Amino acid sequence: MSAARKIMLITGASGGIGAELARIAGLKGHDLALVARNRAALDALADEIARYPGRSAPRPLVFACDLAAPGAGAAVESFLAEAGAEPEILVNNAGYGVLGAAAESDFSAQLGIIDLNIRTLTELCLRFSKALIANNGRILNVASVAAYMPGPGMAVYYASKAYVLSFTEALSQELAPQGVSVTALCPGPVPTGFGDRAGFGDKMGFVKLAYVSAQDVAQAGYDAMMAGQRVEIPGLLTKIMVFAASLTPKALLLKNVAAMQLRREKEGAE
């Protein structure tokens, strides 16, 4: 029986940070499995990576899947098993948010945030834990600067990222003795398709000053993961935002975040 194909599994790989992580990993020679809803975008990215000069790994595996749907984790596992592959690195990048007051926003979309950002991320970490331990593997979970503060106006999204950070840090402590490093990537504002799905496009107001490109965020996340860091916050201004949030009284922080989201809503409607 031949040995399993050792791959880096990247969710949300069709664009943004996920696609940039795939490109970086592809250039580094990793064997990849790319998962997202958009099959055409995944195939285009897999073809691009397969053409990298000097690359010896085969064309990345591609699996089109709605990771928020029931049974998605089992479907990913079955796909990899049929391909004779198992993860030695897991990158949980898939996620989305919804702009607006929680009680007034789309109910199913908000529950979908919990399904994708929390349930699926947790399931993949646990479902593939034995393979990751056997391979002395690595996990990179994409959280957000939102993990460090409550988010009125995007309450479920911010809460989901607080979960990702907390879960990742705890898991890093649990799995370290078994040879697995677990890293939380906490970017600030990144110009990707996230804003379009969330409902504010590129309307970020003053926080645009803290923009870090998807490529730079991906590089910072990859480097931190490979170094075994527990948490990475890309960008000096993003680090300052996190530090300032820790010093700001909660009542004032809540008002400031709520005002920022309200500006996004107004600008997005213009």
C-alpha cells in the first residue's frame, strides 16, 4: 500500500488571502488541496500553480464545496481519501461577515457565519487531528483583528473571530506536545472580496490607513505558521489598533465600533 499524499489543505482558496496563501505555498513546493465554492476560480488557480517553474509537486487537488453546508467536513475528508491524500498542513481561511444590526439582518446568513467561521473550522481541526499529529503538522486559522473587540453592527462576525482566536490559542497549547503547531492569523482591513459579501464593498473610512494587501497578509501568515508562532497580527497599524482596543474602556469601544459600522452602512448605500 502506497503512502498517502501529504498535502496542505486550504479552504476559501478561490480568492483573497486564501488564494495568495496557495500561491506562496505553491512557490515553496507544497503539495496542495484547494477548497471553495467557485470551481472555475479553483481550477484557474490550480493550473497557475502547476505551471510554476521548477515545481515538482503535482497539480493541486481541487474540490468545489460549500463548507457552510451540513456534511461539508465529511465530504472534504472523503474527497481527500479518494485522492489518496491526507493533510500535513491545514489552513482554515474560509469565512464571511454580514454588516448590519443583528436583530435586523438576514437570519439565515448570520447563522451561516456560525456554521462556516466556527463549526466548520472546528470540525476540520478535529477531523484531521490524527493525521496532523502523525505528520507533525501545522494548522493556520484565519481570525481577524475583530477577535479583540466586540462588534456592534457586525456582532456575529466579530464574535465568531473571537472564538477562532480563543480556540486556536487553546489548541496550540494542547497539540504542541504532540508535535503540531497551531497559529492564529489576525489581519486588519484587507482589500479582498470580503467587503462585497459583507455589504460594505471597499467603504472602510479611516481604517483604510491600516490596509495590508492580501499578499502581504498571506506571507505573514505563512511565515508565522512555519515558525510555529501562536498568533500573528500583520501590519504595524493593525498591532496599534489591537493595543489601543485593550486600553479603551468597553463602553467607549462599543460606541466607536458601532459608529464605524454605521458609517460603512451609510457609505455603502450611497
